[in-house]
Amino acid sequence: MISFLCFWKKNIYIRDMEALRSCVTQGYIQKQHIYNVNEMSLLMYQGMLQRIINNQSTYSEEEAVSRLVRYIKIVVKSYQNPETL
């Protein structure tokens, strides 16, 4: 289980890395992949946020969150250990 204390940190990069390290400890993702997963998820988050801020998106808040979560799940699954599928 992911430590929820890591979610209190203000730096999103550090917070996400701690969550991913917990996934490594539990065997879901191999350690060598956490930097790629973290970078891709942060880029997707920043891109979606930028599109919303710049009024370049017609998504509602709920739709934007739903799409972002779905995309992040796809990235994480692509790096998931076969034994945990």
C-alpha cells in the first residue's frame, strides 16, 4: 500500500517518485522504469493543465481528469511487471 504521507509533499516530481517507489517495492513496476513512467505522467499532466489554462480545451474538468487518469494508467500498464498482470 502506498504511504499517503508522500501525498502531502508539495513537489509533484518527488511525490510521484515516492508513489512509484512503493509500486517497485510491491513488485508492480521494475525500478529501472520509474523515471520514464514519472516523466511521461508529469508531461501529460502539464500538457493537460496548460491546455486548460490557455483555453485550448473543450473538456470539462471531469472529462480532463478522466482522460488524464486513463492515459496515465496506459503508461503504467505498459511498464507493469508481467507477473502482476
